[in-house]
Amino acid sequence: MTAKQAAEFLMARDNFLILTHLRPDGDTIGCAAGLCRALRRVGKEAYVLENPEATSLFTPYLEGLLARSGYEPKTVISVDIAARSLFPDNAVKYVDRVDLAIDHHPSQEFFAHDTCLDEKKAACGELMYEIVQHFCQISPEIGEALYVAVSTDCGCFVYSNTTAATHRVAADLMDSGFDPYPVNRRHFRTKSFKRLKLEGLLAAGMELRDRGETALVFLTLDMLSQVGAQERDIEDISAFVGQVEGVKTGVTLRELEPGVCKLSLRTDPGDLNASAVCARMGGGGHAAAAGATIQGTMAQARQAVIDAIEQVRNG
């Protein structure tokens, strides 16, 4: 389904519920908020399903948009969700009821009745902007939400997924009238003291391989407890390891619970396909950024990642 067809689909429906993914980031939250506001702007009834894992970094964008208890939608939309495994617990009941999935991940599982997918977009927010333009004028509130989606998913326009089109979309969104300065400061210029202490611990325990081109960091439950960190303090922490000079492949392993680790892999896509590596462990994503959930101890997860990287590199 093209962006125009997705817009026509949305205009032909009503009573929307919009779903975001597990461990929500700026792209899924920004897309949900932007789409919800756009649908309401043209007279539709639309709500976003509360995400239990959304942190205070992103919840302000959803104020006034969350579905009331007992709300029964006629149309269910998922945004930035590539796989069934990424539905939060309270959204699982809608997995087989998704009418339209809007996404930009090559690993999309096509679980919805219809799918609007554009793998070339740096962020789902880029695709959402294209869709919304077909049926609604971009207000400052919509523009801010979609700017959050686009800017956070490309690291404030420094990640390898950033294109000239990404900058043009961001400029158009800024022209909608919101003030980008507090958004950029909130997401890219400030860190909590707890986050800084965590980064110090990660740096101290960093493992360098392949002549310094591969770096692994390990975020354990004990480390989080040691500094008193919350989810907000570790937003996009997988970007940290890629800041080390000379690193092409950055591996962040986070202990979610005893015996379960989350892998976030960031690579130079010309050197290593991150999605191909994570696919060997049941995950997926993009060529330069992908993830997976690994069952086992941190040591076992570390070895699994090293083995998968070597397998992909060796063909």
C-alpha cells in the first residue's frame, strides 16, 4: 500500500486505536501522537493505546490522546511495529485485529490486513508525514510529534540512515510552527546524572575486538541498581558505544531480567549488515541498526553475538 492509498484508507474509516511497540522510542510515540492528532483534526475519533513502558521522556506527547478504559475501536493501526513479538502485553489482543501497519523496517512480518511499508525511510515518521500530508494540514502539534519521530530515529540527523529527504522532511515539519529548540535540547543536549554514571560504567567494562573496530558493552541489572537508573535514563543508550573512535560495530547487551538479554547492534552497513546478524538470533531491523532478545546469561549472550557476527562476515 502506498502512502496515498494509506491516507485514503484512513479517510474511509473511523474510531481508531493506534498501537506503539514494546520499549517505545521517539519514532513509535511520535508517529502515534502525530497520526492521532491528524485524524482528530479532520473530524475522526482516534486514540492511542497506553504503552505501559513509555517513559516520562515521551509521555508528554501523548497527553490527551490515550484511549479511555473500555474503548472499542473499529479500526486498529500499528505504527513502527515490525513483528508480533514487539506488541506490549496490553496490545497483544489486537495482534490479529490490526487493519493497517505503517512501518519502515525491512524485517516487517506483515501481520496486518494491510501494510504501508517504505524501507527507504530513515524513520517511520518520514512515512507518516507523507501519509498525513495527503489528508491534513500539518499543525504545530502534529509537526512537533512527527519531528520527534524523525529526529530521534536518525540520532538528530547524524546516523547513517539520514538522507537529504530526511532533512527536507524535518525542515517542512519545522515550518509547521512549533519551536524545535526545546525538543532538541530535551532529546539530544541533556542527560541525567544517572545516565552519565552509567556511561562511565559501560566505558570501564567495554570490550574491544577486531583491532578496535568492534566494541561490546554490557548493561546489567546490578549496574542499573547501583546508580538508581530508570528506563528514561537509558533511552537510546545503544548509541553510546558507537561514539568511540574507530568503532564500526557497536554491541550493547542489556540484561532485562535474569536469563534474558536484549541486544542492540549498530554497524557501518557497508562493513556488516546488522539485520542479518540479529536475524540469526530471532531478531531483525535495519542494515545499520537492529536488535534481538537472547535467552541466557550475559556471558552466553555475548558469545552468541560474537558467533553470529563471525557467521555473517564469513558468509
